[in-house]
Amino acid sequence: MPRGEARGDGSTAPRGVDVARLAGVSQKTVSRVFNAEQYVSAEARRRVLEAAEALGYRMNNAARALASGRTRTIGVVTLGTALYGPASLLIGVERAARDAGYALRVVNTLEGDPGGVAGAVESLLEQGVDGIVVSEPIDEGAEGALSLSTDVPVLVLGAPAAFGGPRAVSAGVGAEALARAATEHLLELGHVTVHHLAGPQRWFAARDRLEGWRAALAARGRQQPSVIEGDWSAASGYAAGRDLASAGDLTAVFAANDDMAVGLIRALADAGLRVPADVSVVGFDDIPVSAYVTPPLTTVRQPFDSVAHEGLRLLVQAIEKPDAEPAPANDPPVELVVRASTAPPPARKTPARERHTATRARGATHAPPTEGEPPATH
Amino acid sequence: MPRGEARGDGSTAPRGVDVARLAGVSQKTVSRVFNAEQYVSAEARRRVLEAAEALGYRMNNAARALASGRTRTIGVVTLGTALYGPASLLIGVERAARDAGYALRVVNTLEGDPGGVAGAVESLLEQGVDGIVVSEPIDEGAEGALSLSTDVPVLVLGAPAAFGGPRAVSAGVGAEALARAATEHLLELGHVTVHHLAGPQRWFAARDRLEGWRAALAARGRQQPSVIEGDWSAASGYAAGRDLASAGDLTAVFAANDDMAVGLIRALADAGLRVPADVSVVGFDDIPVSAYVTPPLTTVRQPFDSVAHEGLRLLVQAIEKPDAEPAPANDPPVELVVRASTAPPPARKTPARERHTATRARGATHAPPTEGEPPATH
DNA sequence: TTGAAAGCGCTAACAA
DNA sequence: TTGTTAGCGCTTTCAA
């Protein structure tokens, strides 16, 4: 296709030389101006910018990429799901990439797609990217590991760096610490132990939360009830709640995400158990509605934004200064949001009714209650 | 930077000529094979593919784009928010683009960013895209309209095509029809009128829902209560619920999204009003938890996937066959999900208590109750 | 069915 | 501080 035909108006998109001619300089000087290189006189710069403006010049990125070998683009592999976590992380990555001067290419993997991540990475490599972000990957077994030669730096978000190949870097939301904080909150309220409604264990994110829960119980020498595994959905939380309701010793549950927590709470209510009077529940994510469900959900908030920025800093460093020592990642903040779904356990053998007005335990924990929320009724 | 240095192993990425040499053909034949052009002998094709495999050849997209003037990439402008609607639409667009053989570049606009959409479009144009999708834009007034010469076809999702410039095409989720169905559902249950908790009116999506609500009331000659405007958040729904609770004649509310509906229901409960015994509430979106909140939320489901595919079909046609008449868009399906937050209005002046066990009205509407959900208690 | 030659619009390396 | 000269790895055009 001849130059500029895509414009559809028969004319031709202006090129660097067109600007140069109008400005009375060489094409290279135009290039210098648009790359903000030094050694351009103020006068030349002014004339170039003026000419470019007059012509409506826009640099051709394909030509730039071909000549320079760099695309100034980062590719993202993410899961094709509207789940709050992955969606929020993608937004953080976009912003961080733009702040760092990179554009974004996005490829979704479909869960259950065999070799999905590897295929997605391959397609990004073909499209041309300077670096790749693998966001919240799922462990697909041996094939999942990116043993393929990646050619470009890889950042793994929410999974071990090893997942991204030998030279990958990684950053995480600190899910284990968050899960530990959530569990400790329940223990501090006086619960003897805490049950765990886990996410699907093929997800690294789910495993980290399980580990944090384990660690919190182990640190206090508490017994670890058997784990129920859900699939992140409220429906699976509901099913789990049905099972748990029949466990006689149930007083506290840590759910691996808020959706499951909501389903769980509903199942408990349907079984005649009150939250938090009979059973306390902590979620994970702080989804937008969590402050307004019944009861308002105590949960843990993931630092998506800081993790995305931190991760991209590492990735960009790996791209631009491959030989520099990768700066160690900082531990992300732990933010527990205490609302009304947690309370001290009911007194032993006391009929539930008598504890209906039990005082909420507040303020004993890591973060103040969120502002602007409704009064915690019930 | 010399060829292949990005590999870091000192070697050079193989090019088409390298493959050609090994296969004993010309570089042009390699190009033909990888573009699936005709007029390549089976024998030549086999040898080329073999050589490419042996060398680990991957075509250079920048070179292809430079030579052909086409990038095989579509740019998406979307809102940097994890709101369920926009996030779901983005996923649909990614899948549809890939199905059509296009890669995706993504740029987020930040709400309140002046000229955000225009700036995002400009940046996509610089990056090089064959077409642009503007997803769920916000009306930013005169500056918002993409009067700029876009050079490439534009698809506007969820707003009038005019928003995208003179030659833009558009597709929508049929929000007006969905809102009308939601409102009609309430009227059919016997409510005299329906209040509306609207989304921010700078969003086209919010306006469409308002219009649908208006149309449903107007069609039956019902009075239109004054509209309350929220900001999509559950907090704003809660605030609206507080106000509405004091309106004496309140029996039904249509909320412009599920988050607000959840906040609204909570405020009503805090004010001593029961849902659905005293007040019925319909939401919009069918977010993942909506079947498990208390009470399970009657809502409306947006056909993100079919709209994304339909829209991309139009966009790709505009890219590849600019002269063809754009096929008219089909009306997307209307899917009302009836759960337990809607019921007939309470009998006049009857104390609420007496209606506590009112039978749910089911099956009178447009879609069967969703499968796999919990029994509708309360 | 295949190949040779001429760019695509830019950057890199070097010279002035 | 500026310009010149070669490519970058493909597609296009035309000839064989």
C-alpha cells in the first residue's frame, strides 16, 4: 500500500523529511527534536515544531521500532476475567507503564487453556514488545513454566519469579502477609481456631493466602481445620458455607476472597447461624460492595497500585539497564479493613440468642475502619 | 543498536533471508509462506517452515508494519476503573479482536482527566493502530467529541457514534431496552410507579438507563418521581437510600447498577424498611455476588460479549473494506434476572409486618431464574 | 510459481 | 550543533 493511503483522503501522511524541508533543516534534526535529544539549537527546535504542527506530523512508530530495535511497548498477559483482583491489577499496570513511558499490549489467557501463558507470551513476542508482564498466572504444571527463551525481560506479578523463566523478576501483593493479618485478627478476637475457605489451588494467589492462614495458626500452635477449596465464586462460597454450618465447632472463617465470603455468609444465615454473633467471617479484596453487604464485611485490601508500580520499576530497569543489580522489592503495606462481620466468639455452650448484642471489637487491628461507611448495624 | 542485540546472547535474531538461505529459496518466498499467500509450491512451503523452525524464526512486526502500512493492531480507550461493566467489556473486546486476527493496545483514561479521550486517541494513533475502540466514554462536553481527524476507523461502544467523529460506527449493550425491562418488571408486579437511582449523567450509559426508565413509565402514563443521581458506588446508593426512605410513597426503585442497589438496600434496611416486602429494588449488571446478597438481587444482565463481537465486526469491516456499506447492528438480547429483591407492593396502609411472608412473584418476566443459585429465603 | 529490486520512515554511526 | 550515509526486515511491484 502506498504511503498515506490509510488516510482515505488521497493525500499522504507527512514524514520527517516533509517537516525537515518546511523547517529548512535536515531530517535528522527533526528526529532529534522529537526524541528530545540534546544538541539542537533553540531556533532549530522552534522551526521544527512549528513545521510539524503545520503539517500535522506524527512520528511513525513502526519505522522507529524497526530502526532502533525497541518498541517502547510492554506486553501484558492477564486472565480474561472480570474478577476484582486481576482487573484492578491490570489497571495498575497500565498506569505504571504509562508513567514509565511505555505503551501496553494486552493478551488474555482463558482459564483452562492449555499452555495459555506460553502461547500468549509467544504472541506478544511476535507483536514486538520490550518486556512482558505476566499477571496472576495459574500453575499449569510443567508446561506452564516459561522455559521458552523469552528474549525480553519478564515480570511476574503474584507468582514466583521462576515461573517467568531464568531471568525473570517478580513482585507480589504480599498475599501471605495479608492472609496472616486476617487470620490473626480473628485469633485476637478470641477464636480458638479459624477455618479457611481457600481459592482454587492452581492459582498462586490462592496458595499464598492458604500459607498465610497456616502460618498464623502455626505461630500460635492452633489446630488447623481441614481446608475447603472454592473457585472464587460466591456460589462456591455458598456451597462451602452449607458444609461448614454443620461443623459443630465453627466460630470463624477466613475466605480467600470477598465473593466467596458473601456466599458463605448467606449460607450460614440460611442455616440459622448469625454473623458475627455465632460465626465471624473475614474476606479478601475489599470489593466495592463489601462495606454494604449484610453484615459489612471485614476484609483485607490488596495494594495493587503500589505493586504494579514497584514491579514495573523492576521491569523497566531490566529493559533499560540489563546489567544493573535488580533492586530488591519492598514489602507492600498490609491493610486490614475491620467492619462488622467479625466479633469475639460466642460464649461456650451459650445459646446464640444471648450474644445477639455482643459489642463489636474495633480498633484493635492494623487499620482504622474505612471512612464514609454506614454505621455497623446488627 | 545492531540487529539482535536485544537477545542479549550476542547472537542475532534470524531474519527472513536467513530462513530463505537455509531453505534454498528467495526471501520473498519466505514472506509468502508466512502470509499464507497463494502460489507457493507445497515443496517450497515445507522447506521454508522447516528452516524457520530450525532457526527459531519469528517475523518482525515493525518491519512488516512499516512496509505494509498496516499494524494489525486495534487500540482501545477505556476507563481506568475496575467497575464491573467497563472491565467486562474490555475482556469481550480483547477476545473479539483476537478472533478477528488483531492485537490490542490499551490506554486508560482517568475520569476527570480533561480531554482524556482525545489525548488517549492521539497516543494510540502515534503508537500505530489500524482502528480504535472507545469504550463507554464519558461526555466531557464540547472537547470530548473527537472532532480531530482520526485517520483510522473508530468504534464507539456504549455511546452515540457521533462521539467518535464523522465516520465512526457504534454498538451498544441496549441499555435503554434493559432499563425499560427492569422498570416494566416492577410495574407488572403492581407498583404504581418506580423511583430511579441514576448513575452520573456524564456517562452515556447512565443516560441510557434513565431514558429506558422514563420510557417505561411514560408508556403506561405513570408519574415520574424525581431522579436521584449517584456515582455508581455503593456509598452513593446508601446515601440515596437514606433520602428515599423518607419518601412516603416509596415502593419500588430501579438502580442504575448493582453496587448502588446494594448500598440502597442496606440504607432501606437501616431505616426499617424491608426488601422486598416494603420496597422492591432492581439493579443493573448482575455482578458476581448479586445472587448472594440479602436479599438476592433482581437485576439485568448486559450482553458484553455479543456487543463486543458485533462492534468489532463493524470496525474490522471499516478497516478492511472501507467502501462497503456498514451492516446494521443487531439489537442485543434483553436478559432480566429475577431474584428475591422484587415483589408486589405492600397493600395500602397495611402495616409492613403483615406482608412479611408475601409470595414472590416469579416467572412472569423475561428470563428464567438463574440456575445454581441459593433458595430465595426471606 | 518464483525472484530481484526498490522502497517503507526512521535511527545509528560517523563526519563535518 | 548539524548533516550524510547506511541500513533496520519486511512488502510491493514487476519481470521472469
